[in-house]
Amino acid sequence: MSRFAHYEAGAKQDLAEIYDYLDQRSESAADRFYDAVYETVEQLLTSTGLGGRYQCSNPEMEGVRIWRVNGFPNHLIFYRQQGDMLQILRVIHGARDYDTMFSEDRPPNI
């Protein structure tokens, strides 16, 4: 059985927003970002356990890891391995307050 990636709604929205933001400044940067995310997810699919575990009080975030987008070190992929599925939860800029985004008293918008 081969492993596959599943992008949650929050990750899809994140990617669209980041792409649009970059595209307004540089179409080539936006395209490079899109390609970099794809390559990074492929890397995560072939190398289990990359990145550090994300420590969070929210039980919905149990088992989540963080890994940087190749070539875009300020953008982070929050993911979790579930059997053969790599669940991509969010892709966000590292300057955002993701601890508050994922806190126990707020839904993680996954």
C-alpha cells in the first residue's frame, strides 16, 4: 500500500491565501511556493517522522509535527501521520501566533 497526502480544509485555505499573497508581489515566487509545498509533502511521505512534535494543550492536535516548506523556511507545515495517510492540517507563516490558533479553547480550524 502506498502512502498519500490528504489536505484538510484549513490547509487548502492557507495555501490559497499564501499563493494569492505571493502572486500579488511576484507570480514566479507564488509558483515556486506551490512547487515547494508539493516537494516538501513528497519528502514527508517518504521520510516518516520529520520535524518536531508540536506541543499543544489541545487534544485534537495530538501527534502533530511541524516541518518547514523547502526553500520557504518561514512557512510551516503542520501534519500528522495516520496509517498510510499524511494529514496536512495547516500551512502557515511562522510569525503567526499558532499557539493561540490551536489552543484548547479554540477549534483548530482543520
